[in-house]
Amino acid sequence: MKIKAALTKEIGSPFELEDIELAAPKANEVLIKIVASGVCHTDATVRDTGMTPFPAVLGHEGSGIVEAVGENVNTVAKGDHVVMSFASCGECKNCKEGHPAYCYKFMPLNMGGKMEDGSSRLHHHGVEISNFFGQSSFGTFAIVHERNVVKVDKEVELALLGPLGCGIQTGAGSVLNVLKPAFGSSLAVFGAGGVGLSAVMAAKIAGCEKIIVVDVHEQRLKLAQELGATHVINGKETDAQKELMRITGVGVNYAVETTGVPPVVLQAVRSLAQLGEMVSLAAMANIEVPFMEITGFGRKIMGVTEGDSVPHTFIPKLISYYKNGQFPFDKLVKYFDFDQINDAFAASKSGEVIKPILKMN
């Protein structure tokens, strides 16, 4: 079938809307009519660095409606509302133990450009087009393995839900699934983008007493307060490390670092109390941290992928929090029409918009 998709032809090139051929779903696969797709920093990074083979259709925060299913699919049916998340094999040790974000095949399945069977479903003028994160949601339709698909509540606006598949579950999951902060504890978030603000909302759900957000944009700090931050620090105007120590007395129990900026990462590490724990959620350049600054204080620093989430259970949990008024992630969102995709990326890169969502026409 012919679909409209945003084609990335080479490193750094703008998105071009093209007519693409999409093959029918094979066994264990699902055809989804895309309603909307979140724009994630990872899409921009891959486009500008070539981490997946080009030409490619990117997009990995899609939401839509099941149009058809292949053989052996029994978890969803035609008409179901779904969110698409990352690909995993379902068979390795980590997948079977409830950690699909650390699937041994994560990189080839999500960045390798092929479906699990090694073939392509997308073609343009007879040329194979790379699939991304097992979904390629920057298109009007997508073929996805049923493991990537999460059935969601039809009462909630479907266009809103796509970012739960990656960025928002990364921030929230890093708090609720990994750090699991004790009630009444302190937690600092460095970087108030979509991932960081999702961590703020999760920290409020967890019952943290002090939720401190560090950023350089006043409008983001203001939104952080609306979402649950008890203190905000403008890192451009204040020494964040000193201010964190003033607020807490001993340092924070937990930190979520989302910027990947080496000086900010060091601030986060040095702001931890003894036995403090930090998760790092952004790719970063090489950074030197004196060994004693970690081991001498019993600190822990962890890299986290996708919030160590099991999407089939965690995404519905986040939707439930949203329906109960505990997780108002809709405040992060601005909608763009699909043909405004390049504008959406520019707005995200400039910091004008926290979480752009593309609505398919």
C-alpha cells in the first residue's frame, strides 16, 4: 500500500514528505494507522549523526489505531487504540526477566534498519528504506511487531499518548522503576525538558519531600513548579551545586541528569549526599569524575534506558495516573500538522516547545 512518510535521505538532511510503499504485515506483525507521533531528541540525534542506515523513516513515539493484523497476533485486534514503544526480542535473559529495554538485541532491532526477520517493509522507488525502532512512526501507517504495541484506554485522547512510548516513560520510569525514592526524600532534576519534567511528576507521585529542578530557561522552571517542583534553580544565574546544598543541608538523595553537558553532570554528581544515587539519561562527551567523589561517599551512578520499563504494564499505569490528575503530561505538549515536521524539530531544538507532537492529516 502507498503511505505518506517523512523520508530522511542522508545525514543532516531535512525531512521530505514522500509517497512510500509499505508491505503487508507478516506473522506476529500489526498494521497501524498512525494518528500522531511525538518528536524526540533521539530522532534529531540519529538524523544528524547517521546512527541508523539511510535512507530511513524515523519516528519512535507513535500512537494509532490497529488497521489489520498478521497471523498469530492475539494481543490486539482491528480497531484497538495503541501506543508503539521500542523493539525487543522477547527471548533473551533480560527480556524474560522483565528488562526488555536491556534486550541483548536492542541495537540491531531499534537502530539496524530492518525488521526482526532481517527484511524491510518500506520501499521508495524500489529502494529499501530503513525502519526505526521497529515502527518508523513518521508516516501515515506503520508495520510493527506485536511486542512493540501497547493497547491503551480509548477514553483518553489518542493523539496525546505517543510520547509515552519513549521520552516520557524514560523520565518517569527512571524515578519510579529505577531510583524508587523513599517517601520524604529529596530528588534533583537537571534539565527541564520532556524527560526531566516527566521525572518531576513521577517524583511527586513517589512522595519526595524536596523536588528541585535545575535549568536555564525561566519558562521551563515555572512549568516545573506547576508540575510538582518544590524548588527551582536557574543554573545560568546561580551556582546550582551550592544552592542545592543550601536547600538540603547534606546534598540530595537522588538526582536525574538529562542534559549530558559535562559541567552539569559533574554538578549533579557533586550535589549527591552520601549514599546518594544518580541516573544519567543523556549521551555525553567523555567526562572525568575523581574516583573518590563516588566511592568515598557511597554514591551510585547509573545509565538508564527507556526508564527500565516494561511498556505493556508501565504505559497503562502512566495513563491511569494521568486520568487521576497525578501525571499531567499534556502540559508539555504542542501539536503540529504532519507537514510541519521540520518546524516541529526546529521548535524543539530551540527550546520553544518541550514536546512537539505531529498529527497525521
